[in-house]
Amino acid sequence: MRKSASFFAALLTAAAVSAAPVKYTGNKAVLQRIYDAMNSNDATALEQVVSVNAVTHDLPAGMTPGVRGVEELLVVLNRAFPDFKIVVQDMVAEGDRVAARIMFTGTHEGEFLGIARTGRQVAYTGIQYFQFANGKAVEMWSFMDHERLKRQLAPVANKPAEAAPAKTPTAK
């Protein structure tokens, strides 16, 4: 069943409303700075919080490892979703590692995952896992629900005309 546009508008609004600023400390604060840099398309800020030699396990094929690859991903995301935002829904830290549950929202204005521009608003979630050293991300994993995204961007199939309801005999 296809969700209506109003459903996604409500979801985007709920994500924005529930995103009350949280003051993080330690590595959580560093991770929030990464998301802030992504949201503001600030490659210079990324260089301050992602190691040049960071191990980036889940970048798309062909992207440069480390902070340069994250910057390349930022360019791709901004071309496809110029208004994208990453909203932290939850963060958990233990030692030098931080896991975050995030919501990605944006309007599909350019090719992404092989899908041409649709102009649709999207919202999908993911889990990201980071290791930090000396105030920078040194290793990253990203598990995004791209299948949900693809369903949101899929062409709307032409619905077949509905058959008229069958007439039932009336009692006389």
C-alpha cells in the first residue's frame, strides 16, 4: 500500500519537532558535529572531526577512503537532496565508540541510487556506528534503509480502473 504525501509531511514534521537540541558531551558531541557539518554542507568542519585516514566501511563503490570519501558523499547527497537533513533520534556511547539511530529527510531533486529526480520528499532511517580517537572519527559503519528509500522513489504504477460494484438483486 502506498503512503500518501500527507503521511510523509507528518513524518517530516514529527522528525523536526522531536529534534529538540540535545547537549552531547565527549564522542557523542563529536558525532553531532559530524551531522551538523553534513547538514550545513561544510566540508571544512568535516575535516575537523573525521580523520584523513578514517576507515569508511560503507561508502559507495569508487569513493575515496577517509574524510575525502565522506566529502565526496556529501557532494552526492547535496546533488540528489539539496535540502537534506540528518536528525539524530538516539545515541549510545561506550568508551571510544558511538552508535546513532538517525532519520534522513530531503527532497529528491537529482539522481540517487540510479533513480532519476522525482521531486518527492523522503524520510528513511539508519544506524551508524563510529569509533573515535583524539576527537575525530577513525572508523565508520553505516546501515541505511535504502530499500525504504527506493520504495518511496519508485514510479507510481498506473492503477487499473476499478470495476463497478456488482448489482445485487433487491427483494420485492
